[in-house]
Amino acid sequence: MNFDLNSQVRRELGYHLIDVVDKFFDSLPERPVQLPLEERSYPSHLNPLPESADDPAKVLDEVCRELIDNGFHVPNEHYLGMMNPTPTYMSFLAEALVSALNPQLASVARSQLASRIEAEAVRWVGGLVGWPSAFSGTFTSGGNEANFSALAMAMSHYFPDLIEEGRTSIGAQPVFYASVEGHHSLDKSAGLLGIGRKALRGIPVNDRLEMDAEKLEASIERDLAAGQRLREGGGRLCSMKIYASG
């Protein structure tokens, strides 16, 4: 199986893909987000592992046709889903470039430009939300990774011995508070981090879907009454050391 295509084949495939994507963007105003239910089919793919490479143009055509004719089209202006962003043509080009170069963000030394782009974009986000001081961070693959990372960072910050010694070094059961509208990845992350899903306190919301501050205080008081202790030196509840928002 040979994936080392020559220059002519690479150019032909690339130009063909550009044409396909361009026509797809042009078709979006008239194209439905998804086929009607009765026309959708999800057949199992049980083909044997191929022993040799097929014609790359044929494979590209087949994949494009399946994704476009039978796919779910997030770029469509009629798509009203959750957080999936509408890709722009420039983002398509950028993604193609990134796929070809595969820049590594493990360290600045390995990919200085990509790391600088990330840092700059994060700084812009801080400016947009009016952050008054230095702003830093990193992009994640999505909400699951973001919430998991936030909880892991909060735990390691407030309980410095946790990374080396484990959860027993805390000396108490941490809990954290989040809106009942919070993403399901919060309790999932609590389980994966060893805090335990029962550590999540779901706080009701008001008619504007805002966390009810009075009910939050009541939940904190219940934890105090149940014997949660103050964190030494900090004057704050050990049970309150982790906060997460949906």
C-alpha cells in the first residue's frame, strides 16, 4: 500500500477537493441540514481490510459524495444546534494546512508559530470579555476536556500534595458546586478524577437559568452541618475548594 503520491496526483486531488468544497458552500442555501428521517440510513461497514490501495480519486469521490449527500451539515445557516461552530472557508484552508504540517504544541520549541497563534488568540478572548489583568490559557478539544482540565487544575492548586500522594492526602472529601444546567461532563470528570460523582452538588436555577445564590448558600450550609471542615490556613471550606460552572 503506497501513500507516497507524486506531485501531479497530489495537485489533481487537491484541486478536485477544492472544487467539491466550493460547490458544497454554494449549495448550502438550498441544501437541508439533514435528509428527512425516512431517507436516512446507517448501514454497517463490514468490508474486509484491503490488501492494496484503491484509486485515490475514486476513494475521495466516494467519501465526498457520502458526506455531502447523506451527511449532517453544520455549516448550513438553518442548523440551530448547540455549540458546534459554522466553519468558514478560511478555517477549511487553515485546517488543511495544519493537517499537512501537523504542528506540535507540546512545547514552544517544537512549534513556535502555532504556540504564538494560540497564545495570541487566547489573549484576544481575554480582551473581549474585559479581563482586567494578564490573561492566559489554552485551547481544548471541547467542553469535556475543558471541564476535566478545570477540575484537575483546581484540585492540584488547592491540594498541592494530590498529584504525588493521591486523594487521601486531602484528609477530607472535596465537593464542588455547579448549576443543574451544567454539562454532564462535570460529574463524568469527577468520576474520572477520583473525586466521585456524588461530590457534585447540583444547584437549582432561577427563571433566567442563573444559579440560585440562596440555594447555593443553603447547600453549603448543609455540607457544614454534615461535618465538612475548614481548610487549614485558608479559612475556606475544604468542601468548597472546587468550583465549576456549566
